[in-house]
Amino acid sequence: MPAVRTAVMPVAGLGTRFLPVTKAVPKEMLPIGDRPCIEYVVAEAVAAGIERIVFVSSRGKDALVDYFDRSPALEAHLREAGKVDLLAEVLRVAKMAEVVSVRQGEALGLGHAVLTAAPAVGNEPFAVLLGDDVVDAQVPAIGQLIAAGAASGAEAVVALMEVPRADTRRYGVCAGTFEQPGRMRVRAMVEKPEPEVAPSNFAIVGRYVLPARIFEVLRHTPRGRGGEIQLTDAIAVLAAEGAVIGEVFAGQRFDTGDLLGLLRASLHFSAKRPELRAGVDAMVQELLRGDIGR
Ligand code: G1P
């Protein structure tokens, strides 16, 4: 497998679960502490050696591109004020990766979003990272997938997580056989099956490594669940050929597409910061005593 240099990040969603704030703020810009969610996802990709980020975006999402762009007026202001630490922070973000943005004119599903990125990706394997899944891991989750692809020779790799059976309706679900602990040769994939018909309880988390030929498959993928063009359905075509593995990645995953998941991520990443830890612990004690949230 040639090096994976590009990551596609679909960010066109309206973020209705976070209304009203998402009337004016893209959901990917909601903060985990003092950083937007999307920065954690971009940082994961960069830590895995990815150099280019392709945002598949929509109207009202300019804040994302602005965030990763240079900001000459702000930089000049911080420089003149001698605020070197803040200047370094602002520059660090602007230099994380090359950012490209393409527009998904119509919301026709995740598969359609990925297909929209085709001209920006070109003819090489690429990663897909979904912004609602933030993963904290020693080795970046997408890096674990890239390594698994290289080791197994598989054309496509999806991240897997075991979920309670009752939750299968929230995820793409994979079935197959484990070639080794934590590595499934995927034979079938179903988007959001009801628990009674789910082929397993191994769910797809929002991390994928895909070959460029997925674009051709996506062009012929009919609308599936919810009337949308599903990425899961396109990858299932490759899985039927034996070209897909599912990797049960090591790391902690946060569903930041959900209010409590976002709060949990904020607590987790704040508690990891030495300067915030004591404050977070004290706050949790207050909560347990019933002094917060009455
Ligand atoms: C998408 C995919 C689904 C996957 C999930 C992971 O669904 O369609 O297969 O399991 O992301 O977060 P969404 O949550 O965008 O509806």
C-alpha cells in the first residue's frame, strides 16, 4: 500500500443535535476545553503522518477553514504585544497541515460526501476520519489502521469497536472471521441494523483507510439506509471480495456528536492537563456532594 498522505473529513452536517448553538457555530468548532473538536481529529491524522486534510463542507462552515489558516492581523497584534506563547499557539494550529475544502452541495449521505472529495484526493489510498469520533490513543487510531493495512495487505481498513447489541442501530456493523486477535477479515457490512438482525456487535467507528477505487464503487452505489448513499454499502462491495479488514483499535473513543459525549471528552482532556487536574477533581467532588447542578 503506498503512503497514505490525505485525510478526508466530512464536515457538512447541520449539527441539529446541538441546536441552537449550531445556528451560528459549526458543530466541529464546539470546544473540548480551549480547542475545537476538529483540532483533535486533525491532530490525530497529522500524528499518523498525514499531510493534507480535505474538508467536505457546506454553507456556514467557513470557520473551520479560517481556524487552520494563517491570521496575519492577530499574529501581528500578538507579536507587538509580546505575547509569544499565544503567538506560538496560533501559528502551531495554522501549520498543522495543508487544508483543502470542497463543497458538498447536497446532503446525500456519507458515501456521497466521500465521493465529493475524489478530485482533491486523486488516485491514491486515503484516510477518512469522522469528526464526531474523537479518539485518545497512544498510537493514533488512524495510524493503527494504516499499519494494519500494510501488515495484512488489505485494500481497505475500518476501525472496529465492540458495542452492546442494543446499540447496533447507531452504527455500521461488520461480520467476518478474526484472522488474529483484534483483526477481522470482513465479509459483510450492514449500515445501522436493528439488534435482532445485526450480523455481529462489532461496530464501525469513524476511521477508515480506503483505496482510490472506492470512488468508482461509490458512483454506482444506490441509495441505502435513510435514502442516503452509504459509505458502508460501498465498502461492503470490497468486503465481499475479501479486500477489507476491521481493526479493533486500542484507545478511548468519545462520541462528540452527543451532548454528554462532548462533556465526557471535555472532562477527559481537561483531567489530563496537569494545570487543570486539581480543579477538575475538586469540581467532581462538588458534584458528588450535590453542590453543583442543584
Ligand atoms: C457513520 C457511519 C456508520 C458508522 C458511524 C461511526 O454514521 O455511517 O457506519 O458506524 O458513522 O460514528 P453516523 O454516525 O454519521 O450516522
